[in-house]
Amino acid sequence: MYSLNSRKTSSGIVYTGSCLLFHMFVGTDKTNDPEITIYDGTNNTGTEVVPTNTYDATALGLNGFCLATPIKCGTGIYVEITCGGNVEVNIGYFPQKAW
């Protein structure tokens, strides 16, 4: 099985189609706290699979998560990012064709 990663600096579609979400890592500008929500869908009206969370831009170390059991997204993955500065979000997923 292979995985794919998508780097986002603003809200948008990560992947369209059935897939498994397994990680999200956040890089910040060390000043502005980003607010991030992940949806099963192609926009922010899909099912919320990772609730809205604000990440501390001043925290040392890695912000985000890596799941032991991935989240199945039937429609796709959409990430909504709100931040007053610079942020980079890396989303890791397995497309269904890789299962």
C-alpha cells in the first residue's frame, strides 16, 4: 500500500474520491495560530471528520496528528484553514485504489 501527501497553505481539496486519512501536520510562522477543520467532501459542507482546532503557533515541536486507525472518507478530503499569517498543512492519505 502506498500513501500520498498533499501540502496546503490555504483552504482547498486535498483529494477527490474514497480514501483513508491518516495524518495531518502543521507548520506555522510562530506568530499566528491557525484554525483547521477537515471534512469528508469536496468543500466545507461535507461531514466534519476532524473538528475545528486551533494550533498554538508558538508551541515547540510538531502540531497535528498521526492516527493508528485511519479515518475513512467516502467522498474526499477537504481542509479548511483560517490563519492571519503563514501556515503549511501536510495531509497524508491512502486513495482507495491503493487498498
